[in-house]
Amino acid sequence: MLEMIETWLTAHGLNSGPATIFAKGTALLLVVLSGIIADRITKRFILRGVSAFIAKTKSKWDDALEERNFFNQIAHLAPAVLIYLLIPVALSGSRPIIDLIRTAAMIYMILLGILIVDSALNAGLDIYNTLPVAREIPIKSFVQVLKIVIYFVGAIFVISLLINKTPVYLFSGLGAMTAVLMFIFKDAILGFVAGIQLTANRMVSIGDWIEMPKYGADGDVLEVGLTTVKVQNWDKTVTTIPTYALISESFKNWRGMQKSGGRRIKRAIYIDIGAIKFCDEEMLNRYRNIRYISQYIEKKKQELAEYNKKVDTSIQINQRRLTNVGTFRAYVVAYLKHHSLINQEMTFLVRQLKPTVTGLPIEIYVFCKDKVWANYEAIQADIFDHILAAVPEFDLRIFQNPTGGDFKEIIKTG
């Protein structure tokens, strides 16, 4: 082509020197125009046809590829390939210019190839994330490692073209740079190892509620990446935790609670020890009218009467007698047994703890069926509202440190 243009220009009276320069410029321009035309044809006709075909299919993988610009990236290869193939024909005899342009085209195609593979990996990750298994086994960190390898290999090929050396030459020199590469990619290597351990041991999954106070994390896991794990806290802020920290340090994962039959309620109320006493007949008659413990009172009275027949009842301490705090504890047990939102199949305790300077703790240790945070808090509040209000019915008092109001009452009565 170059010779034809140059001959034509010389025949029309142009000197050989300028004719050669003009011929090269014209041939180069024709090649560039060919590339532009190929690019326009590919995008206007081929890409539109592919998009129309994808819209009609029911599969999701082609939609994911289109969203990630996979086909658009491939379309960019058309002008580069055309220029690479045509430039030796257009500039035959001009080896330095041909080598320069072909090298530039090859570098462009390598970079495009990297972007194409990147788009395909992103599309594959998008498709994988729609599967149920993606919550249990996140693979984003592995995809990120694969991307690093691809970009690294691509960079080696680009450098080999620029210095006109075989890629094998560069790869052979990497052994001496191992220590440097390990230092540069330290976080990536640690993150990759941590990702394998997290996935293999099912320690963290997308959607898990985790707590890690050291990093201020308390919320749902959004993403498990190569170097960081993103956690959306309950105040909607996002905390990033180094992936390796999840295997080198401790954290709390609430997945077990979420998958179980209930969410734990563990709270104590403190009874004023000074209010604890034996029950007399008047108290028992009142307690007998309380629906949940009427049968309990009758059963206990019979049981105690049988026992007391065998002991000297002239001294009251010899007798077995009901106490108001024990009866109250029996009431709490019965109340919770009849509560529709308490899981009766899981651990169920209403226990007395060691007395302290703040009174006698009566701890409730049960599991709420509703695990949604807001609902759980409302149910727990309703339960303790009722229990706290029921305490005076058993001639007991809740322990509370003196307040300003208490001192005012003392002053008034004094």
C-alpha cells in the first residue's frame, strides 16, 4: 500500500522525499480510519444485536456480563486487532514504525484482556452472590487474589514488550525479589490465608451479626474481602476490620442465636432482703387467689402439713413454711411458663443468686421465641414491667439506693 501511494504521488510530480513522508502519513491515516470504522460497526451493530439477544434470554449470567461491560470491553479489541494486522501492510518497508505501532497495539490488547477477565470475574462473583451458599462461603477474597495474579502477569507481559525481552526472562528474576514481593503484598497474603481459614471453618458469613469491641464493630457483616471485612453497625456506620484480625483475635458471632429457637433473656431483679419473711395464713389466703400459683399453694400446704406432723411445732423454726420470696419465685416461673413468646424447650431458669449489698438477685434466664431485636426488647420490657409491678403483691420490695425523693420524705416525716 505504501509503495502504491508513493508511486502515485511521484507520478503526479511530487519529489520522492516528500512523497515518501506523505505516503506514510496517508497509509497511517487509512489504518486509523479503518480502526475507527471497525469500532463504530462493532458498537452500533454487533453490540446492539448482542444486547437485544441478551434481553430475550432468561439466563442471568449473560445479564451479569453485560452489566459488567464484558461485551463492551471485547468490542474495543476490534480496532486494535485491525490496526495490528494492517499496519505491516500499510507501512511495508518501515520496520521501526511498524514495530512501534504493533507494540503499542499489543500493550493495548493486553490491558484490554486484563479488563475483560476482570469483568468476567466480577460477573461471576455477582452470579455467585445470588446463590444461597454465598452467605455461608464468601469467595470475594479468592476472586481478589486471582485479580492480583492476573494484573501482575499482565504487567510482566507489558514490561517485556517495552524492554523487548521474553516474559520468561522477567519471571526468572522474580526469585531474587521474593522477599520484596512478600513485603509489598504482606496484607494481601495474610488476608488470603485468613480468608481460607474463615471459609473453611465457617467462622464468618455475609449477614452474620458480629461484635468486635476493639475495632468498634457491632452489626451485620456486609462483605468479606481480601484485606478487610466490612461491618455495618446498628447506627448505620460502617467499620472495616483487617481480615487477618478475625483469626488472630477473638470476636463474638451471633449466628448461633439467629439459627437457634430463641434469643436469650438474662436479667436479674434485686429484692430488698429486709422484706423477706415467712408467710402467714392471711398471706397464703391472698396468694391462693392468684391464678398462676393457686394450685402451687394448695400442693405446698399439703406437703408442708405432712412434714410438720413429724416435728415439734411448738418452736416455729422447726417447721417448714413458705416464704414470700419463694412464693414470688414460683409465681415468676408459672407466669413465664404460660407466656406464649417464651421457648419452653430451651434453657429455662428462675434462680436465686448470691446475696449482695444491693439485695437478693432473682435472675431470669429464658429464651424469647422472637429474635428480631426490636420485638425482643419489647417482649423483655413487658415481662419485667409485669414482674416489677407484681413484687409488692408478695409483700416484697425492690432494692433501690436512696434518692433525693427518699430524703425529702424523711425530712417531712421527721
